[in-house]
Amino acid sequence: MNRWPVATYTMTSALGRGNGAHADALRAGHSGLRLQRFEMAQFDAWLGLVDGVDDEALPGPLSAFDCRNNRLAWMGLQTDGFAEVVQAAAARHGAHRIGVFVGTSTSGILQTELAYRERDPATGALPSWHDYAHTHNTASVARFTQQALGLAGPAWAVSTACSSGAKVFGAAARLLALGVIDAAVVGGVDSLCLTTLYGFNSLELLSPDVCRPWDGSRKGLSLGEAAAFALLERDSAAPAAWLLGVGESSDGYHMSTPLPDGAGAAAAMRQALDQAGLDSVDYLNLHGTATPNNDSAEDQAVRAVMGADTPCSSTKGATGHTLGAAGALEAGLSMLALRQGWMPGGITLQTRDPQLTANYLAQGRAATLRTVASNSFGFGGSNACLVFGAAA
């Protein structure tokens, strides 16, 4: 694979809006997770909610797309000057030469949940204001992003559970290599809904405590939401980072459990490193959900592929697991680590699981970083690994 310049990137999560807010929070060891209640849920949970989403208003021409997920996407697009950089790229290449690839898992399901509360008592019909195609539909966020940015190239959503926001980088890289496009907006957007909250709770994957990746007493994940975007541009004059490799695999072992020996994850990591021409990286952002099975399998995969010395950590104790947005958010956090020379620590770790022996960082620390990687693994065995290199 050719290496591709990342012209710019931006992140919005429970840690705040913009790359600066994320850098400050990670250096300070702050978490955006809070014990709170969402919507009509009958229980509290540790959640990473983004402030201000409900108050965000979409412009009139985009009003048909109005739902929590697309409002969150709009917040992300208007942060760090991202939309302006994309529009400048469109002026150089033409709007039809810029693709849009966005990962999501639940899209605008909350909008349909709200509509179901207003069903006609006699017929069961949903209210007339409900617009499934523009809100709930998985493709909605990709269509919204394309229209919000005034683009006209290839556009689609990727929905492979928690690897969605990472796999979009692979989709963009392939179309760039084929010469179909000159630039690509890639990203991930996922917002919380009751279906997600109750679904993970029913699977017994939702932790009653704040999530603690790599901890001996870890009990499961904490849910979050985020919107993260990056612009890959063929001829970027001053890239923020380089996309060096993309690895993807599908182990298909179980609907919600990874291969116990981490073989599927390892295959994705090896492919990404092979494309990048590397044996290891200076820092690895783990998928690190804090579920017992995931952390155990990933620990084995990391040691098998990158060895026991590669510094690694999970940032989900800070942001929560943002599902379809996680791959894009953690790609942004990995590129931020490159730029800042700072490896974030696993801030919620208390007592290290002695069975996990990868070089997990409990505390963040400064380091000279030239290469970083980010793991994202989804339900059904959909695995992805991204490798990034420093811009200079």
C-alpha cells in the first residue's frame, strides 16, 4: 500500500471538542466518564456523553437529517477548522473527487426510539415527523457528512461494529490507490441510545464500575459517544501525519467474543505492519475494552506480533467505548500522540492483571514517537489495525 498523507483531523468526545481539549485531558489524566443516567434508562451507568449535543441546531438545508447522531457529526465537522480545510481541498480537486467514508454502529436509532413513544394508539403508525431514511438508516451519517461539506464523490457508511471507524481508512486508501479520488473524508460517529445501553447491559458487558482495561478486577466496558474525522489528501503540502498501513481480518469465531488466542487480531496487526514495512511501533493504542475476554485475547495478540516491550495503553478509561466511532477517535488520539510526543496512560487501572503481560502504561509519559498503531476489533470478529507515521 502507498503511504497516504493525513492533511488534518479532529475529535469530539466526552473529553471535549477539538484536539486541544483531548491533548490537555490526556496529559492531565482526566476522564470524561461519569456515573449518570441517559434518557429513560432505569439504571445509572458510567457513560462518556458529549456535552451540548441536544442543543446543537442543524442548518435549514440539512434539517431533514436532524437526530442526535447527525447533530454530533455536525459538531465534529465544525471543530478545529475541519470543514474549512475540506472545502479548500474541494476547491483544489473538485467536489466530485473527494470521497466520504464514515463508520457508525447505531446511527440515529434514538430518533426511532423517540418516534415509537408517539405511535398512534389505534393503528400503531409512527408519527409523520419520523424520517427513517435521513436519521435511523445506517447510511444517513455518510449522506449527511457529504451534504454538509458540499462534496459529490463516492460516499458510504461502514458498519462493522466497533471496527467501523478504523475500516473507513482502508476504504479510502483503496480508492486513492485506484485513482478514483484525490482526497477522502474519513471518520466515525456514534451516539448513545437506549437500544445500545440496554443491549450491552443484557449481554452482561456493561461494567457497574468505571471501565478498567488490563485491570485484574475489570468487569466490562463503559459506553461513550464521539465524532472524529480525518482528511486524507493525495498531495497534502504539510500533512499532520502519514497513514502507513491498514490491516483487516475477520475471524468469525463468535458474535460477541474474540478468538481466545487473539489470532484474528494478530492477523490484522501483522498485515498493517507489513504494509508499513515495520516490525513494531513506538506506541500502540489498544482496543482495550476492559471486558475479560477482549483484553486477554488482545494481550496475547500484541505479544505475539509486537513483542512484550512495545508500550501500549487503552484510552477507553478516558472516553468510554464509542463503538462505531472508536476506530476514528483512537486514530486521532494516536496521531495526537505522534504530534505531542506523549503516550497516554490507562488512567483507570488500579491493580494490573498478572495474566496480562504486554507493556501496558498505567501512567502517561513523554516519548519521541515516529510510528504508532491503533487497534479496533468489532463484534463478529471484524478486526482492524492502523499504523501512522510522524509528518517530519
